Amino acid sequence: MIFVSIALTCVLWLTQSLRFVEMIVNKGLSIGSFLKLTLLLMPGFLVVIIPISLFAVVLFTYNRLTSDRELIVLRAAGLSHMALARPAVILGLITTVVGYLLTCWIIPSTVRGFHEMQWTIRNDLTNVLLQEGVFNKFGEGLTIYVRSRSPNGELLGLLVHDKRNPERAVTLMAERGALVHTETGPRVLMVNGNRQEVTPRTGKLSLLNFDSYTVDFATAAGKKPDRFRDARERALTELAATAPDEVGPSEYRRFKVELHSRLTSPLYNLGFPLLSATILLLAGFDRRGQLVPVLSAVTAMIAVQAAALGASSLATGNLAFLPAVYIVALLPIALSLWALAHPPRLRRRAAVLAADAA
């Protein structure tokens, strides 16, 4: 299970890391920051990966035991279906505890750290990177184009369009320049160029030639609004205490669904392995192979996963469907335990014995 979980996690890490290529190129994101961002996402994926990997390994193990006739020997030794399923149940209970640790404590903390770091990278102008041949946009209304960069870091062929004041948009062009960092923030120093501005009332072009000119980034982003923390960042107590008038009706429903999803999603760590073990144990031995039971187990797992997504979606639209979130999570566990405790073959044998006694 650990091996499969690590393999799936690595695949997801590779796919998710592509999301941050833009930050590496445009924002000059360091390798350390890149690794930290991607690793902060991983706990959120483990909630989905662990139940699926556990389902896969339980399915593989019991299928192998059946193919090697080992389950036949164990049944002949007197072990019941419940006893045969005990290893899957124990591992499922252990991973369920791990799932609750992830959903209730670890994931809210890592998601909050991820969003805060992403927010800082996207809005912090202290580390500005000007790409060559690209219209670099900073905040609201400031665009800078650089034709090329000399080996000593000098910027050549500068074009700046500044419309931070919509009523007085300004365009500047310069032969060369440089990016300098000051105590008040980064600035672009432009040398030997001109400043063009259209007078709003008359529509005439005003042209000013200059030897040197500086463009300040300090107001490029304007006043940063407070970042709204979504449902996945908040603790269970915050989700439970949120009122509709604080976040609005739509977000309130998302908060409540997130709260109940955290309480039910770890249960799939027990439900999925129980589902696969039950189907294979009740199927018995077939010399032609176990393809039908294996496909049945996979189909049942996909159906449960689809039902879980559907229940969450319905509950997000209408909180009256919240009980469906619990029903979908608990039903596979209840049905599997009942089927293991009352296997069809044992019931038929008991009926035969009762008839003989009569």
C-alpha cells in the first residue's frame, strides 16, 4: 500500500508541478519555493490516493490468495469470511485514523500555507523579473516590454505603458535602461527616450523627450485587498461557526459541505478495502480466473466514488442533501460487514442442516 501510494503521489506531483511553470518563468520563482509549493499540495491528494491504493492492493492480495488456492486451505482450516477479511479491516482502520489526521488538521494548515505563499508570490513586487520580448504586466495598469538584455544586465529597447491613472494613460519609450531596487521598491530607470501622453479634453498628443526617467512599481498593485480564506483553509471549528451572513449563501453551503466531507472522506479508507475483500471472498474459487469478481469490485468502487462526488455536488446546491454524504460513505462499510457476517453459502448450509434436523 505504501509503495502504491508513493507511486501515485509522484505521478500527481509531476502533473501538478506543471501548474507552476508560469511562476518560475514570469515571477522568478526559486527551486526551493517551487518545491515547497508543490509539497504543500500533496496532503490534499493523499486523502484520495490512500483509499484507492488500499483498494487496489487488497484486491490484488485476495485475488492472488484465491488463485494460489490459499483461501481454500484457510477456509478448510475453519476460518470464516470475517476472519479472512480481518487484515483488510485492520489496515483500513489504521488508514482511517491517518485520514482523519489529514482532513482535520494537516490539510487545512498546508492549504492555508499554499494559498498564502501563492498570494505573496503573485502580488509581491520586491522581486520583479522582466522577460525579454514579452509584455510583462504588473498589477493593474502597468505593462513593460523589453526587447533584449545585455550581458551586464542592461535593458535595451524599453516600452512602458502606464494606465494606473485611467484618465491620463502614459506611454514611454527608451533606448536602454535598468531595473533597480530601492528601499521603497523596484523601479525601472529609462535613459534617452520620450514620454507620450494624450490630453483628455483636446485629444492632442503631448511628447516629452528625456535623458533619464524612472517608473515606480510601488503603486502598480494598488492597495492589496485582504485575501479571502476558502473553506479548505479553515479549521473545523471555523467551518461549524460560520454564519450565512458572514460569507453569503453560496459560500455558506460550500463551508458546510466541506465540514461534513472532512468527517466522511476518511471512512472510504475502510469502505473501499472492505468492498474489494467482500466481493472476492464471496465469489469463491473459479478455475477460469477471477476476472468477473475483480471487474465487479472495480465497478463498485467507481460507483461509490461517483456517488460521493454526486452527493457533495447536490449538497453544495441544497443542504437538504447533506445526509446523502454520510449514506454514501457508510453504506459500503455496513453492507460489506453484513455480507461477511452472513455469507450466502453459510446461510444455505444452515438451511440444509435445519431441514435435515426436521
